[in-house]
Amino acid sequence: MSITWKRFIVLSLLLLIVTGILSNLPPFNWDLATRTTHVPASRTVDVTVDDNGVRIKPKRKGSQAPEITIDEHGVRIKREGDPASGKPPQEIIVDEHGVHRGPDTTRTQPKPPTPPAAPSAKDEAAGVAEEITQELAQDIRREVIDAIGEMGDTERVVHVRLGNYMPQLAFLFILLSAAIKVAYAGRVKAEAKAAEAQEVAEAESLQRQVVEARMAAMQAQVEPHFLFNTLASIDHLIEVDPARASRMQKNLIALLRASMPAMREKATNLGRELEVVRPYLEILRVRMEGRLQAQVNVSEGLYSADFPPMMLQSLVENAIKHGLEPKADGGSLTVSAEVAHGKLHVGVADTGVGFARAATAGTGTGLTNIRERLKLIYGDAAELRIAPNTPTGTRVTIVVPYKAT
């Protein structure tokens, strides 16, 4: 079972804290090894030593530290001016002439006046001063080089301990765990989706089987409903008018020949349903004599439209039994079909006594079966409409999606 990201983050923080504490406790703080490293000393100036002398200048631009140059001519100390504070640049030179400011300024230690002497004595004094200056420059240069050597690399002792690596190892473990968690979560999610899809497929298959079983049961309910009513009419006519009963029997045979295949099919078209309705209306004309006038107003172009089996037959039967037969002078029945807004409208209109007004109104099983079958086949895309007819009677319309085969 995978943990949540919130718990994962909390556990990761606890792991880092624990490893940080343990790294300072035995045995994790015991030395595994010791090594010595050389660390360069930090300097704030650049020092250049070559055959021309020693030059020391600050690294940072704009620094007020002086620039020092030591060569065979002496020592020159130069400081840059500061325009912000108004300080001018300064330069001090130490050479065989003594100490003075810049090349054009008055010497800070002016040379005492030399009494008149012979030319040989003056040259001798100048040579001695130059020799002393050179020796002074060499001494300063030597001292600077020694100081630079002392500022060289410093030694540092490094203790190698197991605790030094524990926080890094803990962090690496957290990263690997996060990667594994992401991969595992993706796999679990994919497996969950696959299982959900499998469950949906099984549920749809089971629902389809239930729908087919219910449709078969309702069709089985429709078949005896129609046959019993027709056979009862023939039985009645045999007693009162055998000739009419014989004609009705022949029409019944023709009707069954056309309707039996349609009863077993799950889908058919409007043309086949009309082949069942027409013999049925002929049977009813014989039975009702002049009390029934029937018309079928359906264009041949709609014969190929898909239509559920036995539904039109049930509407015609209900219209005659509960609308026209109870009426003393009978009436007319019209079957029509049209396409509107992408849907097929098939209607049965009668001029009988009206919906649910006859003494033989029945239980409504036929219309209930039609509604349930439409729901099972088309869902919300189909409907059964019941409305009054003009001037009298009832009009029942089945609306299904239009599709020609």
C-alpha cells in the first residue's frame, strides 16, 4: 500500500534530522582516516616578484591601499586619489636622494647643503649614497619575499568519519524513494484504471444480457396477447358467420406467415411491420364489417427505416379494441409516418371513444411494454406520445431515431 506524499515528506524530514543527530554520536563520529591538505592563504593584494623587483598592488578596484614598487632605484609608495572625498593622489619615493613626495615636490628630508669641496669628494659621496640605497632596496625586497613565503599555503587536518556522509546518504535515499514512489503510483493508477474498465465492461455485458432477456420476455407477452384476441374473434365468427370466419382464417394464416419472423427478430424496418399490419386490418374489416375504415399513409421511401418489431401491431390492436370497437358506429383508423428533426414519427390515429374512456380500457400492459422496450433499445432517444385526436378519438405516436437500412 502506497503512503501519501504528505506522510512521505514528514518521514523524509525526520530521517534528515535523525541522521544529523547520529552523525555526531559514536560510532559514527569515530575517525576512519586522517589526511592533511594545503589550503592557499587568502590575499587582498597582488604580489609580483621578478628580475625587475617587487610590485605590490591591491586587488580591489578603488581601494585606498597604496601600491608599492621596490626595484634597484629604491622604493616607490603610491596611493590613488579619491574624487569623492577630494583627496589628491600621493606618491612617496625613497632613493639615493632621500625621501621625497613625487618627482616634482619638495623633499621631506632635504639634503643638507654641501660645503664647497673638491669634485672628487662630491662624486665619492654620491657613490656611497647610491650604494646604501641599493642595499636598502635589496633588504626590503628580501624581507617582502620572506613575508610572502610565510603567507603561503596553510596545512589543514581533515578527519574522515562515517557521520560526515550520513546526511548525503539520507538525502540520496529520499530521492530514490521519491522516484520509486512516482513509478509505483503510476503503475498502481494504470492497474486501477484497467480494473475499472474491466468492471465497466462486465457490468455493460451483464446489463446487455438483462436487457435482451427482458425484451424476449416482453415479446413473448406480445405474441399470445395478439393471437388470443384474434383466435377469440375467429371462434366467435364461426358460430355466427362461418363464411366470414373462413376468410378471417385465411387472412390469419397470411398474417402469421408475415409476422412470425418479425416476432423473433430484435430489429426490423417499417416496411416489414406494415406487411404485418395490413393483413391484420383485413381481418378486422371482416370482423367489424362496415364499422372500420382503415388507411395506411406511409411513403415507400420510409419502408427501409429501422423500427422495433411488433410495436406498430400493438398500437393498431389497442386502437381498435379500446377505441373503435366500443363505439356503436365504429370509425376510421389511420397509420402514418414522417421524419422530423432527424427522428421517425410513426402514428396510429382513430376516431373512437377516446383514450381510457371505453369499458374495455384494459390494464395498459400493451403500452407499458412499448415504453419499456423503447427505453431498453434507445434509452432517452425514443418516446411514446399519447394525445387526443381531432374531432374524436386518440392519436398514439412512437418517436425513434431515424436510420435507414
